[in-house]
Amino acid sequence: MNQPPSASPDDLLPATPLRHHVYEALRIYFHNLGDQQPSNLYDLVLREMESPLLEIVMLRTQGNQSQAATLLGINRGTLRKKLRQHGIDATNESTYTSIITEQAHESGNFRP
């Protein structure tokens, strides 16, 4: 599977389990809330997490829905439905190509 160039190692954080990043983001979220009480937090977290997950997976698979569905562990029909729900244009492969090219330029890994 072709993978897009990753960010330069200087831009990456040390390998840390994803759950630690989620924990820290939620800790900051609650801190910023102060005395306010959130409602429907479970749904909020799932909505906030799902869109970037789909975007990153579509980038990683360069818009290939079959590969993306396999990577996510869902069927392609479910993936397409979720992409529509989040307004992610899965048919525009040039979007993924241009984003990948831009990332490669920024990281110095561009090879025409």
C-alpha cells in the first residue's frame, strides 16, 4: 500500500498510546469548562473524533475507499455513509494528491 510521506521526525511527538492523547485533550477540555457541565459528552467526543479519523485515513490511503474501510475495520458502504455525514468528498482524489504533495513539500520529502 502506498503511504503518503509523513511529517518530518522533528515535527512528531514521541510514540505515545492514543488513549493518552485523548485523556490529555479531555483533561484540558474539562479544565477550560470551569464550573460548566457538558451535556451529551459521549456523543460530542465521538462526533469530534470521527471526522479527523476519517480524514486522516482517507489521506493515508490516498482516497482509496476499499483500503480505508479495511484499515478502519468497517465495510465500504458504512465508510461512504460516514464520509457523507461528515461532508468529506471521497470522490475527489486530486484533493488527497494535493494535500499529500503539500505535506511532502513542507517536510522536504517531495520527489516528482
